[in-house]
Amino acid sequence: MPEYTRGGGEALGFAVEANYNDGIQSGDALNWVTPISNTLDTVPDVTAINDMGDDASGLASRKFSASLYVQGEIEFVCSFDQFGMLHRALWGSVSTAADTPSAGLHTHTYTFVLNNPASLALVEQRQDTAGAKKERKSKGVQIASGSYTVDARGFVSVTLSLFGNLDSDWGSAAETAAPATPDIADIPLGKHGGTLSWNSSTYPLETLTISVERQIGPNRFVFGSNAILEDHASENTRVTMEATLTPTDYSLDAAHSAVTQSDAVIAFTSGTHVITWSLEDANIETRTRTRNFAPDSLSLTFDASAGGTFGAKMDIVNDQANAVVTQNTAA
């Protein structure tokens, strides 16, 4: 009976590279993630050399690999306590205020910055229907964009768009996976969400998406290799907040037309654990009012602006002394 590849038992292990494209090194402590979904795959650009030859078929005969890299999206459950390595790789920087707001609690502030954070190394591990484990390794991994999404009855999920170089293709597993599965108490839920604060008013939300766009991708190549180089922002970066609510008046419509700017802030609180997203001097970029017999639905996109003190940030309050923690599984 044949055995089949599958996603059951999948785990993703990340490490911070000391230098770009180093890959996983012996002794690296890995941050393991259990994905909800994973579309990462190799992207081979096979190029054919076309000519006006007289082969009776008319087909091209000469082909080569112009480039080869890894690209795709992963989605996983957000946590008050874990995955700081990935948050930092998306936002760019993190600082920790110890014993803040009180003894034993620490505030980790992930601030969006233009300069690239340290690149990552990645091992993907899967098992087939017989339980045999295989793994693929990537290096020089960068996060192009990411989002945090939740609705009123759901949980916060994180989606990251990644790209990097292939280190080694699928083969027998060498790493011991320790995938993180946050307890329900460590997961921010829709019921933990507060109201959106903007322009001296507060608004109960029905859906929320925070999007971070670093404006990078698998774009740089040089002679001597078909691999990619570390990429840097090609245009202005963006952090946005998409929200859906039931409006009570037309004040947000007027604020959109007036290009009103104000800090947009929302927090999710579970006991002493808190996640807060803040977009500085945000204006309403897009607005869609759905009108029918029922109460209106208003969908808004707030866009953070430069020129203030922080631009955009995510604050996490938990009892972890360090923002970046791993399961201490050595490679």
C-alpha cells in the first residue's frame, strides 16, 4: 500500500541568523510554530532559449534554471506569550520595559522600522501517512508582509508572507521538533477586544485586520548564482488597520473627506496579558458603507503616517522577561 505526503504533524522551526544566508547552525535554539496553513514552496524559474532553428517540432531544446528560491505564506495562532522572533522579523525592532506595568509583568514594544531586522533560517518538518518525517531547510528568510486578523467571535491569527533561499530540499528529518501550541488562555480572542479609539471617540468593532507591508521581495540577483540576495524596501512602507463596525452617524464619512488624522489604538486584554496595536496620525484611507434595510455596515482602512514619535507599533504585556523566546531545541 503506498504512503502519501500530508500536512498532518507539520511543524516550522525558526532561528535568527547571525549573518544573512547563514542557515541553521549547530546549537541554534529554534522557535517552533504549529501552522494553521502553509503554502511555502520552491519557485524555480526555468527559462527556455528560443531560436529560429529548423527542428521539425518547433520546440525549444535548451533550458536552464534562471533562479531558485522559496516563497509562500504561513498562518498560525497568535499568542500573548510566544512567537516574538517572528513578530520582530515583521515589525523590525523590539524593546522591553521590565516590570512594567507592574512587578513580574513586562512590556515588549515592537516598533515598525525601515531597516531590515536579522534574517531567519527555517526548517519545515512534515510526516507522511506512515509517520515517516521529512524536512526542508531554507536560509536568508525575510518577511515581506504580515497581518493580524480577528472577528468578534474568533481568535487572532497571524499570516506572514516569507521568501528566502533553499538550503536543502526534502530529506530525512534531522531536527527534533517541539511545535508550540498555545493554551487557550494564551490566545487573544475576539471577546478580549476593546473598542477602537480614534479622533477622541471610541467604536465597537466587528472585524479587525492589522497589516504590515515591508515592501520587499525576491527581487535581487547577481552573477555567479541563481539564488536571491537580501532585499530592501523599494518604496514607502505601510501599516494599516482595517475595521468593520455599525455606524451611529456620518462623522467617520466626514472625517474621511477631511483627511482627519489621529492615533488609532485598540487593545486585547486577557487577565494581565495585553496586546495593543497603535497607528500614529492615522487617516481613513478607504471607506465603504453598505446600505440596505438593516443597519448600515461601515468598512474602514486606517493608514499610519510618518512624522510623529513611533509611526506604528505593537505592545505586548506578558510575564516573559525576554521578547524573543524559543523552545531551546538545538539544531
